[in-house]
Amino acid sequence: MFPLDQLAIGQKAIIESIETDFLPLKLIEMGCLPGNEISLLHLAPFRDPLYLKIDEAHLAIRKDVARYIMVKPLMDD
Amino acid sequence: MIKNINVALIGNPNTGKTSVFNALTGLNQKVGNYPGITVEKKQGSCRLDRITKARILDLPGTYSLNASSMDESVVVELLLNKNDPDFPDVAVVVTDVENLKRNLLLFTQIKDLEIPTVLVINMSDQMQRKGIKIDIEKLEEKLITSVVLVSTRQNSGVEKLKQILIDYRSISTLPILDPTTIDQDYFENLGKAFPNQSLYKLWLVITQDVNFTKLERQKVPDSTQFKTQSQSYLKKLQQRETIKRYQSINQILKETYRVNREEATDLRSKLDNLLIHKFWGYVIFFMILLIIFQAIFDWSSVPMDFIDSSFARMSEWIKTQMPAGILTDLIAEGVVSGLGGIVIFIPQIAFLFLFISILEETGYMSRVVFLMDRGLRKFGLSGKSVVPLISGTACAIPAVMATRNIENWKERLITILVVPFTTCSARLPVYMILISLVIPNDRLLGINYQGLTLMGLYLIGFLMAIVSASILNRLLKSPNKSYFVVEMPNYKLPLLKNVAITVWEKTRSFVVEAGKIILAISILLWFMASFGPGEKFSNAEQIITQQYSNEALNDLELENKIASFKLENSYIGILGKTIEPIILPLGYDWKIGIALISSFAAREVFVGTLATIYSVERDAEETIKTRMAGETRSDGSRLFNLPTGISLMLFYAFAMQCMSTLAIVKKETNSWKWPGIQLFSMTIIAYLSALMAYQILK
């Protein structure tokens, strides 16, 4: 388990836990909840912002927020 | 007897809500502002049948009822205030067929407010391509409402929606979520404290950290005790509410919604790989900017020249057709040229919004934000600020209007405030004449000094914009906490109707709203330049004719002398002389002072005004230059020398010398406060840098 900003491009993971106090509610409402699947689609230069697919939503967030999302990578099948 | 009903369109951004609005109302719409704030208010009307007319309100896009921005709080405020004249009889929640799950979160919240709520599933034309199947009947049963599949692209479903709206009274108002399942103790206590009130509405009022401007607080007298719960606890409850809602939505969709991913074709990843590529992404964006720049700088110049000459001809024509007198002058020189000064901006505004609405409609704009965010956030600017800042190099008016697309108020305000620093095309004539006067036309290592100076002026404008943005970023407090969570929508072909309506609406609102301010100021400036107190002004012709009676002047020369004398003794001339002590340390005389004041109408007027003062023909550029080069100070030295020239260029680079920009900033920020601050601080910056330049170089 590690913070989301360390995920590799194209890697899929499951959201393990989130630090509610530091995450915008909007992100949670867009599906950033423990148990949902997350994948990193693209990175802007300097690995910031991050372009993600969370559950069914496609969205971009900044690195400083991504640190508060802990994920567990899924094995490639 | 026609029956009016209020309909509110609500939905997440990027669900095509505005397309539905356009499909319902066509051009029967008007865009205004909510009183006191700068959120756009879009209203329209639609005849549902012979006896029913719907007043349709297109509410700002929102992801949920937990507002985190001014736009979103408008939605919550309206839906909680039954006394608001816009309070909907029926709410229409517009969703996107591909993001139904996330969109339904908002739907269930609206439904729980016990307002009749219709669900529109938009972009149904995508269903087959994306392999989506929906059991509509079952969905209606589970969501306890009517569901309509709509495709604005294929124009289907809109008639059915109208039928449902006519019969809105038959829609159930039963809520979906029982708030006590979120936290039993908390909500039971709340229920005891405020019996007979909807728990969900109470909860909404308690948790919003936005300021309710319209909502009467008395309705929930002592909600404070429930607010004193720690913020973090309330947020946990909000999170639990979200989880609960998703649980029931997932359950409902499991029985009604099927996606066959095999059938889906993925346009998104193919385009993304190119458009946000670390290298090619920026190249493509740069190319797009280049085309936009080309359009507003170059293509616009054709219609603009035409508008310019047409208004000049109209002005001449009026002078020949009407009896000579003050009224004719007012119409020909005040009103007609004032109107010309408004209409001239239309080509640039229309071109810029043509491009911007296409970029927004296709979903590309979100990619721009993604690419540019990191570079611009340090300065308090948004990724979307790039387009206004670049268009500002053509003209600040359309650029300021283009900031509408920046969602975050603080980022938008900073962009508006710094855009006028970029070198707009109206500064060019001023720079050109000054450069040719004071900068030698020599080369150093093959580089022309004059060209170098012009480039320096462009750079200094950008630099000043960036520097002031970072200062403003420190100074300004944001009214709401805002986070960077940007949805990356699917790529779509732009809908022609939406693009056309945007271009039309932007142009219309500029002409109507900013236009009246521009017209008023230009009439005022005309008045000040055409009238003056005292004998000297009224007897100008006599005085000059006598003075030059010994010299053999032809009619034209005499006319120019009279015009110059009149301007000197007009109100503007007197004002120019009054400010002379203030501008003397910058290296200017009262004649330049007059030109500074009258160029408030538009910067390029500077050159024309000087021509009048020096009593030379306005159109003879070489003559003006020669005359300016020959102009001397009292000690016999050249007036337009290097120090004065540089000082003037810096003044024009930084000063807010443009009434039209002020008018549009007033319109866009919905108050005189920001244009006031802008005028004041930019003038100070301009004055100080011109002062420094002159005193150092002198």
C-alpha cells in the first residue's frame, strides 16, 4: 500500500483509505472512496497534475492532494 | 389564460445541460447576473402546449448540493428558498448516459428536497456506440420519477420532456434517502429540535460553508448547536451521506444499467495520448493559440477596417445632410463615432468566442488546464488563463470576456486584473511612432534596435502581468476554499447550435451592456474636446484669422491652426494644462497631457490628438512625425528625445488607458470596485515607471 502519487502510468489499483480531512468533498463525491478502482492514465510534466480514472470518472487532481489517497496496486492479469 | 410554470435545469458540468436548455428555448433566452454576485444567470422560456408556458432557469453546473463555489451555492440557495420567485415547480436533472452513476448522486439529493424531479438522460445517441443498455421502466420505478432519454444531437426526447413537464403535478415527491441512516443519533436529535421540518433540508443548511445571501436564516433559528459539531465530524457525516447514496445508486444501477465494454470504442485514450503528450501536447496547444491569435489579430482586421471606414463615412454623410450646428456635431462626432467605437470590437469578440466555445464543447479546454496548471498555479492563475492572456495581445475586451470560462473566482479575477498589461494592438500605433522618433534605426550584430525595442515592450507587458498576478495571489482572499479537481470529459464534436448561441450571446451582451458605458464616455470626451469656457474658445476663428492675417496661409492650413487653437482652449485642453505640473517630471508638456487624456477613449487616439494639436493633417503620418521631431522645450532642446520617448512608452505599456476595458471589467465583475482599483493601481504603476525612466535617462 502506498500513496497514489507513486503509482506508475497505466497501473491500476484499489483505493485502500483516504484522509478525509485533507480531501475535498468534491473528490469523494466523484467516486474517490475506499474500495473503488483507480488508475493513473497520464501525468503532466513534473508528475503534476495527475490524470486519473476513478471508478467511472475521469479527472485530474494535483499531487499535493494525491498524497492523501492510499492505494493498493492490482496485479496485472 | 396561460399557465406559467417554473422549471429549473440542474446537472453536473459536461452533461450537455446547456444543449438541453438551448433545445428547449432556442433564442428565447437571456443571460444576466445574480444580484450582487458574478454568477451568470441564464433564463429562457418555452411554450409547452397551448396553455402552458415554462420559464426555464439553467442553473450553474454542480456536482452535488454540497456547495464549494459561488456558482454551486446559487443552486443550493434557490432550492432551499421556497419564497424565491424562481423557485422551481419542477426540477429537471440532466445527466450524461456514460456517467450516470456519478450524475445520480446529485439527482438523489435534489429528489430528497421533495421537489418534483424529472431525470433526463442526455447523449442517448452514444448508447449504442458505448454498448450501454438501460431499463427505463425499472429505473423510473426505483427512482420514483419520470425518466426521459434525450439526444440534443439527434433532436430526440425533447418533445417527451415537454409532455412530462406539462403534467409535473403527477410526479412523486417522495425522497430516496432516509437521513437517519447516515447517523441515527445526530439526525434524531435534529428532528426533535425542529419538528415538522425536512431533515435533509436542515442538514444542508447546517453543513454549507457558503454564505447564504438570499436564504432567510430565521427558518432554522438555533441551528448553531448543530453546527458546533467539529468541522471534521460534519465532513465525516457528509462523506457517509455520499457513501450511502452511492450504495443505493449502485444497487439501482445493477438492476437497470448494463455496459458491454466489448462494444465500446475508445476515442478518449487515442486523442489523449496525442493532445496531452509531454511534447506534442504543448506543440498542438501552441498551434491552436497561433490560429486564435491570427484570427483576432489578422482576420478581424478586414471587417474592422470596413466598420471603421463605414462609420467615418456615415459621420461625414450626416454632416453634409444635416444643417451645421451643435446637434449635427453631437450626432456625427459624438454619437456615431462612439457607436463605431463599440461595433469595431464585434469581429474580435465573435472570432475569439467561436474558438473558445469550440474548445469548450469538444472537451479540449480541460486538457489545456491539465497541461498548463503547474506552470500557472504559482501566479494564482488557472490553466484556462492562457487563452485570455494570449488574446489580450490583440485586445483586452474579448480577453476579459473570455475569463468567464474560469470556474474559480479568485483565478478569474486575477486574470481579469492583469490582462490589460499585455500589449494590445491599440498600443502599436503609439509605440510605432515613438520608436521611430527616439530609437535609432541602426543594427547591432544584424539586430535592429527598433525591432528590439518593440519586442522589449511586448515582453515587459507579459512580465508585468505575471508579476502583478503573483502579488494579487498573495493579497486576495478567496471567499470559498477551492480545490483543483478537474473533470476530463469525453471528446465530442461541437454542436453548431451551441457555438452559434454562445457567439451571439457574447456579442450581444458586449454591445448592450459595455456599449452603453463606452458610448457615454465617448460623448463626454467629445464634449470636453469640442467645448471650452471663455472668449478664447468661442472666438477662436477670429483670433487665429487675425493672428495669421499677414501670412499667406491656404484654407486648409488656417483650418488646422483653428482646430489646434480650439483644442488648446477646450475643456480637455484646460485639463491638459492643469495636469502639466504632474506630468512635467515624466518629461511631458501640456500638449502630451491633452493627448494622454483624450487617448482614454482608445490608446491609438494619442497620435490623432497630437496631430490636431500640432495643427497638421491627421492622416499624414510622415508630417506628424516630422512635426513631433521638431517640437522643442522652452530651453530649445528636443521634446521627443530618448528619455521622454521611453517614459511615454512605459506609460502606455502600464496605464489603464482604455475606457472600453474598464466598461467590460465593470460588466464582468458586476461592480465598479474592480475597474476602479485597476484604473488606480495601473495609473500609479505607469506613472512611477515613467518617472523613473525619465529621471534616470535625462
